[in-house]
Amino acid sequence: MKAKEIKLKNFKPREFIQKKVGEISSLVGRGFAINALSGGVDSSAVPILGHKALGKKLKTYFINNGLMREKEPETVASIFKRLGVGVEVIDARSEFFSALKGITDPEDKREAITQAFYKNVFGRLVKESRAKFLLQGTILTDIDETVAGIKRQHNVFEQLGIDPQKAFGYKIIEPLIGLRKDGVRKVAEALGLPKSLSERIPFPGPALSARVIGEATPEKIEIVRKATAVTEEELSRVDAFQYMAILHNDRVTGIREGKRDFGMQIEIRCWDSLDARTAKPTRLPYDLLEKLVRRITKEVKGVVSVTYNITEKPPSTIEAV
């Protein structure tokens, strides 16, 4: 099934919201739905839409998979509490790291996360809550990249011939599926989400496992988590579409205190883009890059090299894996 793109030329967010609230309410009927919140603009818009449509018939969860940014579960749950939406945080770290153990291929990692998320963790929550529907924030770019074979987005099923009802035991509702990131931001703003969410830089569905080349072990995730915190802090005032830190698998030779240090390598990417279909590296000031290097090599244990990617998309992609 091909999703029809909603163009922004004459897009009216409030009319879109009203339409989607009606659709969600009609689909769920007297039933019960759940949804997962990760803190990105896509996943943040969906529970607000859902609660407008369903009220107490929607339960919102934050799945702590161990792959998120620093203090993400607590921060996001706190923001939504202030918005009047209760969020239950589920600790599923052991399940996700068990699923990722020994896996190095990017697509295999994505598939492992997909199965752990939809079949194991959400499968259990569905049974416990007796929900028949899952609301999620799939957008058009997710589908485009998956169908084109560029990379499998973990939240795409129907377009690959997978029936979630048969595979997992519940139906999936995707109210944002015709939009791209710029359209979702307009909807999020109209829904009253704070700018810390509506203007937040994109973050991959597989989370920090998509920022580790090779096996995503707890130790490597912690390294890239700390590098991500520094990168996002230093680049937060840069007018860019997205920025990130990536941990490479190969070690490189460095020097610390006059001795050889065979250490880790972090790659920084920062992008100018409208909708993620194409992108150009942001021309960051050299003194800012130098500051990033100093902080990461000093504050992130084991890192001896920091590089900056200057390849456009295409042939590169925004995420490394």
C-alpha cells in the first residue's frame, strides 16, 4: 500500500488534526489503544493526537531500551506530565541488549530491535492491557528509505507486505504517514507541544544502536551516549537539520601522556536539509570543531580521534548505519 504524500503548499495543520482525531476515534471505536513515546517530534505528536481522540482509552509508554540519550526517559515523561499526559516508563534494557548481542550487520541490528520492540516488549504490553491497536509516528521518509532498500526503518511493515495483526497480534495506526518532517513539526506546533519537542532534531528509531558501527554493546552505547551529549550541547545553537556522534568499530593509534593509546574514533555529522531526502554537511566554524574535539577526547573515556564528515546525501546517508 503506497502512502499518499501531503504537500505543505496548502497544508492546514488544525484541519489535519481534526481529521486525524476523527479517524483514530472511528478506528479504535470502543476498544483500547497503546502507543510508544521516544521523545522525537514524530512520536511526541502521536500521543497528543491519540489522547484528543481517545482520552483514557489510550495508554502511553516510554520503552527504556538502554539505547537512548542521557536522562531521556525521565526528561520526556516529565514534559508530558506537564502536558497532562501520563507516561509509564518500561525498563526493557536487558531484552534489547540480549537481542543485539553478537550482531554487527546494520540491517540485522534493525531487525533485532524490531522484533524485540514489537513482538516481545509491546506484545507483552498488548496482552496485559488487552489493547487491539498501537499508535505510532511513522512518516513518509521512513517508508521511502525502507521500500527503496536504503535502510530498513523498524516501524515500517505494511509496505513490505507484513501484516502486524498476524505478526504481532495488534493493528497499527499511523496518523502521520503522509507527512515528512517539516509537516510533522507544523502539526506538533499546532498541538501545543513545546519547542523543545516540536523543533527537536531527528533521532533514529533504533536509537544509539544506529550510531555504533559494529556490535552495539552496553559499553559502546555508553561511549556514544556521552559523545552525543557533548555534540548536542555544543551544536545546539547551530541552525542545522540534524547532528550526531558516531562510534566507529576500528581503533586508531593515539597518544596520551607521551604513551601510545590504541583508542576509539568518533565521527561527527551535521546536516542542512529540509526533509532528509537530500542533505549537505553544515559548514561549521573551525573553532567550534576544535572545541568539540577537545571536549570529546577529554570527557569521553577511550576516544583518541574525532573526525567531521563532509560528504553530501547522496551518496552518503544522514545516519551511518
